[in-house]
Amino acid sequence: MTMFKSMAFAGTVAALSSLSFAWSIDGVVSSKAGQPLSGVKISSFNYAGLETVSAADGKFALSYDDGVGLQMLKSVQAHVGFNHNVITISGIKAQTLTVSVMDALGKVAFSRTLHNVFGLATFDLNKTNARGAKYIRINADGKRDTYQLGKNVTLMKDGDPLPTIMFTKDGYNNFTYTMKSFTESNVQITMDVASAQQSSSSQAIASSSSAKPESSAASSSSAKIEEVINCTGKTYQAGDHKMSVNVDGKNRTFIMHVPSAYKGDKPVPLVVDYHPIGGSGQGQLQGTTYKSQTDPEGVISLYPDGTGGKSMMGAGWNVGPCCSNDDDVKFSREMIKSVEEKVCIDTKRVYATGFSMGGGMSNHVACYMSDIYAAVAPAAMDLNKTNSATCNPDRPISIIMFRGTNDPVCKYQGGDSGFNDGLNFLGAEGNFNFWKEKNGCSGSPSKNSNGCNEYSNCKDGTKVVLCTKQGGGHDQGDGKIGWPFLKSFTLP
């Protein structure tokens, strides 16, 4: 059943399946009457830039591959293959190697531990009761990775969410589907004809997350003495550090990313990057376009985890009528405070960005955390009629917005989301004009060097910018444009 040997195995390696982080889904979308629906726009909430359209027979296919093409188990530097129910682990060097095989529900169907393994180990599942294996977990000397088994061996990175797929078509109610595994075929999607009147929520409801400390505005605007930031003892190992803070009795988690360029010898900026609904901090860390821009400058970045409670689509943010029951403004404040105790942060250069509902959250904190954030850069979502009605920033705050004209999730023209979640958006132009008024901008917008519309004559030197991608969909913001904008602003 099991054999291992220390010898050359080049031929075996050549036959192994490739590893990559990937997913795929295909199927048919039809009406409730059973008629195939063509022209349905299909995209993912938590994986940006993916979109397709159903064919005349209602068939569709959507897939994602991160392009990394991993060929080795990252923790133990070993190749992993799966062929005809035989698991092959080559290039292994471990004092203790434990391989566990699980079914679709995570129940362990087979487990074997080997000692002093050097070279090659194979496990023939045809000779066990684990022939319906879905996942394999490999633990080598305490370092563990998990894979999904299928046509390819797919590395399951910790925190990567299963995709949530959205289906939209004029005249029909929007429909969402959360995948149950990373590969699904022949999925049957049924869409209902929309009623004559879509529900909307324009009534102003005060959210608990809008509360601001009474003294924060005064302390940030009236301070006459420059703050001296002491960096002593605030060096920190580079990497992604999972952390938590307790907020209202609940343990709230986030990732603090420390780039190798951070030395702890001087204050650096801090960027908080909010994930989309159904996503996670880990997923946003992988998908953001800002980290590649900020890492070389030693900038610390945070990737908080939202919570559920008001949405069937998974973890999100409390932006008024949707999509969490928790006080995410309070969480953000506590998170930033805890990080400032660990690493050397320039408290006048703290910024927020985010994608999809994370873009909605970075709009939201501009309303309720302008005493903390120097500037914000939301992407693919606007303020809604609920939180905009109670939005009262302590000061003018610079904002750059990234929007696509063909965004099927948060429509460029605004309006009801179509998901019966109470979200009724201002729209890209509406959001642009809203922040123009809040920041006291005068005159007409002009095109800046990036081709974005910009109000530059605003109070306290702030700017309001809208970057529109013609034909663009539900996409992450552009860090190459967003980061230079953000870092040009500091708290007064």
C-alpha cells in the first residue's frame, strides 16, 4: 500500500498533475418556466475582473486560475501528484509525515503516518475505503497544507473563499450562487421574472457603526503640538500575521502584512484594505492591487475580516441596511489602535481602500472615520441612500473612486441592488457629486493626468476624483493610480 525510497524519480515527477489555485463552474441558466435564458451576465462577487454571458441555449462557463502554476508543497518543498487514485509525494524530507484523506464534508476517511521519509512516498487509495477522496492534508514535521483532489491537485490557500457567482439580466431578479467546491459542472440556475416594482430602501436609518468618539474631532483638528512618534521596540518580522481584537465581546480577526522593506526605524503609512462580500482578509490580500505598490516603501497594510448576519452571501460590512450586525467602524478603530502599539505607524498617514462591498466600506469610513483616515480609495461600490443620509464627516476628506460603466453588481447609474438587501446606491456620478458637496468643492471637474474626472478646488486642499473605466465591470481599484493619490494627503 505504501512505499518510500531515496532514489531518482524524474520520470514520476514528469507525470504529476500541476498545482494551481483555480476554480471553474459551468451549467445552464433558465427561466422558472424552463426556457433557456441567453444574454445573462455572469460574474463573481469575490473574484474581480471575471465575466461571461450565457449562450442562446442558456449554457455558461466561468473559470479562474491565478497563473502561479504551483508545482510544490510550499511548506515542505515536495511535489504532489494524484493519478488514478494514487497520491504521490516526491522530493520529501521529513522526520514525521502524516497524510490524511477527507471526504467532501471534511470527514477523515484515511490517515497514515510515516517516519524518516526521504525521497518518495505513495498512497494507493484503491486499496482503502477512501476512494471517494475530495481533499488531502499533508503534515510534514508540523507544517501543514491542504489540497483539493480532482483533474488537477489544487492547493487550497488558507482563507481563500469559495466563489460567489452572480447572474443578472434585464427583466429578471438578480440571482447569486455560492459554489460548494472549487470545480462544479452542469449547475442548473433558475431566474425569476422581476416584479413591476423593485424594493428599495431610501429611509435614513442610524447605524450603530456611525458613532464617533466625541473628542476625536477636536483632538485631530485643534492640536497645536506636533506628535512625536517613538519607534523604539517596534521592529517586526516580515510576513502575514493573523491578529485579533475584542470588540463588544466578539473576537474580530485581521491580517497585518509587514513587507520586508519595513525596518521599524521610522514611522510608515498604514493602509486598511476591506474585502468584498463573501470574501475574507486573506482573499483581499491576494487580490488587491495596492500591496505591490506599497510593499517597496515599507508600508504596513491590514486586511480585516468582515462578519455575516444580514446577508446570505457570507461575510460583509455594516454599511447601514446591509450586510452585518456588527459595529465595523468600532472594529476598524480598535484594529488600527492595536496595530499602532506593535509597529511604527505615522498616524497622520492612515488610508482606507477596498473592493466591492469593501469599496462600500471605505466610502462608509470616510463618513465616520475622517479623524483617522487621511484619504480613501473605494472601488466598485458607492454610498447608499441610508448611510449617505447620516454621513457627516468631521472634516473634508480626499477620495478617489474607481468604477466601471458595465458593473453588473453596483450599477454605474445607481439604484436598487436587486438583491432585496436594502441597498439603494447613489451611482458613480451621484457618489462623485455627493463628495463634491461634502468637501465644499467649487467649479467644474477637469481631467487629470490619469484621465480621471477631478474636483481640485475643494476645502482644506482636498480632492474628489472619479476614475471611470468605459466598458469596465466589477473590478478591483488601480493601485498604480490610487496609491500615489492616497499618500499625497495627510491628516491636518
